[in-house]
Amino acid sequence: MSNDSIYTHRRNEDGAFDSICWLCFAAVVRSKPESELAEYEKAHRCDSTSMAEEDKSTRDPLEHLVH
């Protein structure tokens, strides 16, 4: 998967851009100008700990009651 397809850029009211990783949903960097985002995106590594926490939060909270 290319870097272009796993990041989305969001422009903020102040003109800065956020780069969001679609794999781990982390905000990778906030920058003005948008052209600087790619450098940080290349260096980004998804944090498997936060991804695991995300998986837990999407489970049914009553799942443990089902036998």
C-alpha cells in the first residue's frame, strides 16, 4: 500500500494541515505548509498498542455476559 493511500490531509481553520493515518487513526503531524507532511508520513510507524486499544473499544460492552 502506498503512503498516498493511507494518509488523509485535513485543513484546519488556521490554515495548518493535519495528516491522519487510516491504519491506526493517529494524527501523524500538524504542519503549515501541506508540502511538509510527506516527510513525516514516510517516518510514521503505526503504534500497535493504540491499535489494540481501538479494537477493544469497538467491542460490544456486554459481550462478556453472553455464555
